[in-house]
Amino acid sequence: MQGDYILRKSNKSKYDYHLADRISELADEVLVSILTLLPLNEAATTSILSKRWRYLCQYVLASTMTLKFDAEKTSCSLIDLNREEREKKICRYVAWVNSVVEQHTWPNIEQFRIAFDLDNSFSSSINKWIQFALKKRVQILELDFSENGIHHRQKSCYNFPHELLGLNRGSTSTAVCCEIPSLNPCVYLGLKSIRVLHFNFVDVAEEVLECFLSNCPVLEQLSVFHSPNLVNLRVVRPSIALKYLVIRQCNSLESIEICDANLVSLSYVGNEISLLLRNVPLLVEVSISEDCICNNFIEVAFTQLSCCLSQLEILKLTDQIVPYKRDHIFPILANLKHLEIIFEEDNVCGLLQLTSFFRASPCLHRLVLYLQKISLNEVDICFRNEYSEMDYTKSMRRKIKYKKAKCSHNYLKIVELVGYDGHTSDFELVKYLAKTAVKLEKIVIKGEEEGPWRKMARDVAMHRLKEKVPSTVEFVYR
């Protein structure tokens, strides 16, 4: 521990330098407060300084209310290691967690987070960690076993133990934990305290999730990422406390059913599924990013969301181009304030689609467009499908495009363009938005990866925009 240098005069030399350890002179209470602000692994390293620091570190580890075993730097270093070195680092991580868990003496904890590349071969230790967390009546339980930056792992995912919740593996109906005599009372009581559940690369079955939803009365947030064998998910009346649900990349998932729930926010990323919503009066935010091959994506999405469209305030339809149909009438999104969609900026149909959203969303305040370019041939095909050959041959495409899509919006104040690169189509789009949104206040531009030539192109494009767009509009580049 580095201290302060004190400069003093002496007879032997002009100056003597004395190193004073000011930090160790602080009271134990102050040092403990400092250590509790550090990540667990950094706090643990202070134990090598002296016996006093070892005592303080042990006290902090034994009494901390937040146990976050994040090992991001270690996970990054695992990628380039051979099998033997990799296994040694993993075993050291497991031993570290076991050591802290064994030393912990405080009756309760607020958060227990495991973030490391672990698989089912470490299920014995992971099971003990979960039991420990439930015994301590944890409020936030996070199991993140993802490989750093790798989404298609070859190893088997950790299987969440049915037995821990008093369930029979492969059961077709959800068991209510309190009716299982063999269930550890500490586990049952621990379920009553959980507010947040996060699973990443955890094989968590339908009956396990339903057991959590049925027996965690204060559970507000549930997120499940990369659960390989989850097929169906039901959120029904027993889970009335749940407000935020996030499901991502569960490739076997076929359906999500949400009925009679107080859900506020729903986010789904993955393959096309059956989404059934009934009686969700508080649902105001929906994000759907489906790998969908159908041409009627928008119709399917709006049909699935039909019971809550009028109450939505935030709608995100990303990773899937919204196809345009000339005679299609959008339902009115009366309360929509934030919209995110993919926009084909070289496509007349994309602009007309955007205009349709404007007309259906009279109270829209913020618009986020993910810009996607298409080839000139695709523009021609789309254009000729929407207009007659005479219209196409007699008029310039760009003039027709903006004339046909003309409308105005009185509430749109913030526009964000993701993927802006300063091409002519980007420039024309910004001009169109500035004219359409009569009360526009800010344009946020998120360009592609920086480079010398991209920076030059960006600066030229920004200069052109500021000349053509009203001075009242603020430009922000990120």
C-alpha cells in the first residue's frame, strides 16, 4: 500500500524521504467502508498487506450484503489458453467462490451473482451456491455462465436442479413448493425474498420457471438467455408481481403465454414464436426482435399485441424489416411515445412505411431508425410494385418518393439514426425528417466504426446537414 512522502531536512543529506502509511492509520470502520466499495476479488487482494488487513478483509467478506463474483478479465484470458491451463483457472474461480461462501456469516444477502464460464460438470458446487443464496434470503440471484463473446458454446449448459425446488424431473405440471414435504424449509423461505432472477446459459425447464413464478411473491424481474431446452413459458395469475420479462435466444422456444398479469415491460429476441397476451393492463413497453422469414411480420406482431396496442408507450421492432403494403392500415397507437424500427433508406417503400407509422402514432416523441441499405435493383423492384410504369418512367424517383410520403408530425422531438454514414440517401432522409417533424429539437447520429476516411466523410456530411436543417435543431454525434 503506497503512502504519502514526507520531506524533511537532515544533517547527513539535504533531504530525507520517509514513506508514511496514512491509510493504515485510519480507523477500522473507515477501512471497512472503503473495502466494501471494492469488487470482491480486489478487496480480497488487500489481505496480503498485513495481519490487520487480513482481518479486515475476512470481516468484509463475511459480512458483505452483495456477493458479485464477476471475473470478466479472467474469462477473456481463458479463450487463448490450452485445456490444462483453462481448467486450472476455472478451478481457482470455483475455489474462490467456495471460500467466500464458507466464510460468510451474515444472516442475509441482497445480491448473489456468478459470472464465469462454467458448465454442468460443476453442478455440485453451483447447486451449493444456489442453496446458500436461498438460505440467506437473497433478493437478486444471477447465474451467468456465458463464455466471453461466444454465443454458440460446445459444452453442456448447467441444468438447474429440479430437486432443489421439490420437483420431479420431466413432470408435466407445476408443483407448488410449499406442498412438497421434502423441500428444505430454508429454500422455501428463500423463494419468498427473490425480487430479480437472471439466467444466462442455464438450462432451465418450463416447470422450474413456473415454480419460481408461483412461489416468489415479490419477483419483479425475470430474464432468461440461451436456455437450450425451454419450449413453452407461461406467466399467469400466480405471478402477479412480475413487471419485467426478458427472453433471449432460447432456440427451442415455441410459445409465450402471458395472461392476467401486471407485466409492464416485455422483451423478446429469438426465433419466430406464438405470443399470446390477454388482460395485461399495465403493459406499456414491448420489444420484439424475431428471426422471421414471413412477409407479414408487422401484421403478425400487431395481431399478437392487439390487446395492448392502444396503451403501448414504447415499441421496438428490430432485426426484422417491416414490409410495406400499400393498402394496409395501421391501428392507431394513441399513447406511443418511443418507436424503434429498421429503415431501408434507399427504398421508397421504407419511407412510405415510416410515414404510415407517423400517421398511426400521433403522440410519438422519440424515433430510432436502424438504417439499412439495399441494392439499386431492390429499389427498382419495390418502386415498380407500388407505382405504375408510367409514374416510374415520367418522374424522378426521389421527387416521387418524397412527394408521395409527404406528411407532418407535431410531437416528434428527438430522432436517432443508427448506422448513418453520410451517403446521399442518409442526407435526404434527415432533410425529410426535419421537414416532417415540425417541432424537431434534436437529431442523434450514431455512425459506423470510426476511421480516418469515415471521420472526414462524417464531418462533410454534418456540415451539409447544418446548412439545410433549421438552426433550432441540435445535432449530436456518437
